[in-house]
Amino acid sequence: MFKPVYLALLLALGGAPAMARPVAAMPSAVVSDPRVDAAFPARMIAFQLPSDGVLLNAVMYVAAGRGPHPTLLLFHGFPGNEQNLDLAQAARRAGWNVLTLHYRGSWGSPGSFSYAHCIEDARNAARFLHDPAFAAKAQIDTSRLAVAGHSMGGMMAARAMADVPGFLGAFLIDPWDMGTEGRTIRNPAALKAFREQELDGDLPPLAGTSAEALIGELQADPPEFDLHATVTKISAHPLSLNYATRGLGAGYQGMVASARAARPAALTTSLTATDHSFSDKRIWLAARLARWLGSLPVK
């Protein structure tokens, strides 16, 4: 309690200070290693994931313990310079398996890269988690699956959840609305900026494509590139939208409005002062993901 004299002084200076909001405890999985389970230690499985006749380079981070474990499907963006593997490690320390992969034609995965192929690869990866043989090998609890993705990977995560049943929720990190982008770059000035700022430096890790091919895909504006429509489709499940002010934050309000219009089951949102890769907010982002995973329902 403030004494009257101090309260009067505070009011004269502009009012009493606002009550501080309670700060959520940092999840231990973000900042400390778990105890080693000698019988069932944490491990990695490197393998090739089948997708429409192509074998994608993939890695499963298997959590410690007997299992089966809840499992997160994590998608990187375009072209995937930021892999977000620190998030994968934090999720595993929190008791979740994590499956990551490289889309066909990217980072050594065979095949030709295209946005349409990325969507197909995301669907196939989502279905693969339900494969009984792989689920047994990787100790997957197929009743507790979630999906996450950054940038283009956010679009892929949303599509995977929309197209494949059996996922509890989606955690989207500065997701790229490819439909809006495709309509925007019909303007010559916007197209020039997109080519110079986004495509020119990102093509080297990709095979079987070109700037012209990728631009053509976006400008065709197929319905599956529409993140607004996809978000409304998946909002019956827990959904987390996390945007960056120096990234794709200009789309934050509109995407949140689309999600809310669909009367979501459980929606969490954030707009954070950072860049597209959350370069100076990695611990914050890992903590947010760990808390969100912990909030998902147990079937």
C-alpha cells in the first residue's frame, strides 16, 4: 500500500504505476538439460521420407523415456536458411519428438523444388507420422501430434493440418501468406523488389527451379496458397499466430481477424519487436513454443 503523501506525489507526476503483470516462469526445457535416461536416452534418426516417389532428407529427434511420445512436425521456410533446430531441441527436452525435413529439391533432397511440391511434401510428412512401423520405431504417440512452421513453413504447417486429420494444433511463426504475395507481385515495382530481396539470394540451395517458375506459381494464386482461408479452416483446433514487427508483422492484424472470425477453439497471438528470423528473441520463442505444447489437450 502507498502512504497518502507518496500517492499524492505519484498522482501529481502522472498517476500511480500500473500493476505489473505476472511473469510466466521460464520452462525448464528451454534452459536446462533433462536427466539422462540410461534405458531410453534421447536420440536422432536420420532417414529418407517418401513423398510422391521422391525420398526427402529427414531427421527425427526422439525424446528420452520409454514413450510413446507426443510428436511435433516442424517445417522450415524458403529456402530454409533458418532451420529453427533450437526449437526442435527445446521441444524434445520438453518430452516431444520432433520431425524435420527438407522439401524436394532443397538442401540435397532429390527432385525439383516448387511451392506446390512443398505442400505435397508437407501433406506426405503429416501422413507418414501415422505409419505404424515408423511410429513404433520412433516411439510416436499418434494421438498427440502437432505441427509448427516458420515463414513459408508456417504456410506448410497450416496446410498440413488442414489437409491431414489427427493433429492437435498448429504453431505458426511469422507465417508467409503466399496468396497475398502472389497478388502483390502483379505490380511491377513489387515484383522487382520481391525478386531482388527474396529470390536472388535464396535460389542457390534449391534445384530444378528458377525465379521465373516460382514467380509464376505465386501469381497464379491457387486457393491452397491462401493463408487466411487455411487459418479459418484449422481454427477449430488450438492455433498460435506469432508475428515479427520487422518481418511479416504487417499481416498480423488481418490474420488474427480471420482466425477470430472463425470462432477459434483456442487462439493465442503475439506481435514481437524482432526480425523475421526472431534473431534476438530465440529464447522467448522457444519458451512460447514449449508453453504452447504443454497446453495442448491430452486425448
